[in-house]
Amino acid sequence: MIRLLSLVALALCAAPSFAAEKMNVLFIVSDDLTNNTLGCYGSKVAKSPNIDKLAAKGVRFDRAYCQFPLCNPSRASFLTGLRPDTTKVYENATQFRKNLPDAQSLGQTFQKGGYYVARVGKLYHYGVPAQIGTDGLDDKPSWMKTINPRGRDKDDEDKDLIFTLNPKAKASARFGGTLSWLASEGKDDEMTDGMIADAVIKQMEANKDKPFFLACGFFRPHTPYVAPKAYFDMYPPDKLELPKVPAGHRDAGPAPAFGSAKPEQEKLTDDLRRKALQAYYASTTFMDAQVGRVLDGLEKLKLADKTIVVFISDHGYHLGEHGLWQKMSLFENSARVPLIVYDPRAKGNGKASARTVELIDLHPTLADLAGLPAPEGKATKLDGVSLKPLLTDPAAKWEKPALTQVSRGTPTATGEPVGKNPWFLGYSVRNERYRYTEWDGGKKGAQLFDYDTDPGELKNIADDAKHADLVKQLKALLPKK
């Protein structure tokens, strides 16, 4: 018996060190950010020193995917840990509790665990920029305190200073729904994101002596791409390279794959494309600077050694790849997201993981790292899984693929077809080498891409007989509808 107890003690000493202590959590979300404009994900142009520094300290996930490449469905999904088909949120108008009143959000999990839980800025969906400074579609049970800064960028919008491709659109679509930008005369701390950084630092300072979960939601680089002029000066338009789209690429279809294209974007000249790129890069670097201020605040308050830091975007973004801009596609640019997790105790820190992971995995992961029970039961059981094994060993065996979906047409609030524009879904499954996509259950087309040979997704091999068995295997991973 004594020998058995000794062996158990030795085994516990040899186990990975993830003590169930009350670590703080700083949860940072960027809006509409592509991996392609971050240095840590390979950009040779982007200036993102603060996010790069965080990636070098923590675990960078190179194949992380959102569940729906649109703000409200994605945010409702990762803040609950439930897939869009569970939340039944498919557009930007439905608050998830209308469909799932008993769901337990990430914020609620930490409140139940004895944490102070607050958010600053955009976590659940806001109409950007129209609802900046308001609660948007926030979920009040998720937070004990909420702060909604409103900066000079919103004032510049009201003064009609922002360039937009669609000046005749209604206000909600004129800036947030299409490409628009401004090199502002304002300073960092006058902008909404600068004010968000200030408020987060004050929240950390005010609550440094108790465990906290602070959610920091930046608005940039979401269009309108507004940032101080100094950030625009870092990216001369004539030095920026435009994505190359082969002739006939869109015509090859399937048509729903390109359904996110907007009419006004057809008017883009190369000069305007470069100016849009300049503005997006500038907004990204401005946002990165605010991330740096928050992380510096964590260090100055001597909280860095007991705080888990997560950095994500709600979904990816197109900057001309496939001839598309913005989001709402199932191509890699739109579905893939930056995901960095830094837990000071993790043995995998300083490494990258090539495993396919999903944003719905964040709720169970953070609960696991904090030693809190994840929601259970029919109404609240999570759809994701904990990434803790990959924080210990980023190359650990991991066979779970990632699933992303998107809608086409006009849905009702419950996702039913309406009018003359029938609504349907596209589903895409991604493993470490392939992506397989079906539109309307395959009735409106299918796509298969091999990223080892075709990283730009330019050759659809779904109909190639040589890949019939692979298609069958990947198809079996899609939801049965």
C-alpha cells in the first residue's frame, strides 16, 4: 500500500503543471482580422509587433477556424461554446437567448467560479460603426460590468469625413457594410479602440487583488478602416502588392462560393484597391498598438504571471483574394482566424500548433485552465473541446477537424427560406491538409482543395475520380441535414 501511494505521488509530480488555481483571464477580440496582415502568421508587410510578441510567448494556432464568418453568429458561438446550428443564429439581428434562454455563456461560467467578469467594447455583436458606444446585441447575464467607449472615429463618421465605395447606401451599410476608410487627424487615445485600451487597464488595476475575467473587444480593423494618419504613412499604397486572381476563376464556380461579392466592389480600380489595403493595414497596426498598451498594463501591474491571455478575431477576412473582399465565404481567408493562447504555466509556450481547432473550443479550454466546471446538461452542454493538451504539447495527436458554415439567401430569424431569394447553407470541413465544402447539401455545388499542392484554393478537385474516397470520408464529417 505504501509503495502504491509513493508511485501515485511520483506520477502526480511528473504530470504537466496546470494547477487548478484562480488564474486571471484577459480575453482580447479583434474585429474582422485576417491572419495575412500579422507578422507572426507570415506577413512580410504588416507591422504587428505586439501581437507577434504575444505569439512568441504563447501557443500560436496556425489552423484555427471560426464557425460562421459573420460577426453575430460567430460571437454568439464562441462566447457560448455552441455551434450556430445549436444557437440558431445565422444573421446579425438575432440575440442568441431568443433561441437558447438557458445557455451558459463563457462569462457566466467564470461568474459562477467566483470571478469578477467585465467587458469593454465589442464582444457580442454591434452594428459597426452605427452602434459604437451602445450595448448592441449584448448579453447582460454574461457580465457584471460593461463599458461602451465612443471615440473620435464615430464623430468623424457623423461629420461625413469618411470615404466610402457606397455613398448612397443607407447609414447602416454605407460604412460598416462596404469598403470605407479615413486617415484621421486624431490621436490613438481619442479613438474608440484607444479608449477601450484605457478602460481595460483601469479595470485590471481596480480588480488586481481578486480573480478577474476581462473581455476586451476592439473594433478595428472592421470597416470603416479609421486610424490616425501616422499608421497610414507606414504603408505607401504603391508598395502594396495586390492578390492575383486567375481569369475565369469566379466563372468556374460553384456560384454560391462567390456569393459574398458586392456590386460596388466591381468598381474598384487598382488604385482604390491599394488604398483599401493601405487603410486595412493601418487599422490593423493601430489595433496592434492598443493590444500592446493593454499587455504593457498587465506587466506594470505585475499581473502577467497569473493571467491567461487569449487573442482572436471573430472570423477571417478577404482583401481581394478570389476577387472577394470582407467575409461571408467558406474560403480559407474568411474561415481561418488568428488564435494565440498564453498561459504562463503551459509547457508548449513559444511554439506553434498545426492542429485544426475551432473557436467553440475556447469556452471549455478556459474553464479547464481555470479549474472550473464546463456547462453540462441538455440545454448547456458545450459543442467544443478543451485545447489544454495542445498547450502542453502543440504537436500532440489530434484528429478533430474544424467545421465552418455560412448562409446564402434571405433567412427569417429562425433560418427558414423567405421570398424569392431562397435561403440555404454551405458547410465546410477542414483537416490539416484538405477542405471539403458543400453548398445546399451538394445540390448547388461542392469544392475540395488540397493545401499541400494548392494553398491558394485555385483548383477544385471535388469531381476528380481519384479523390472519390476522400470526398466520401470528408462528406461524412458534415452535419446530416
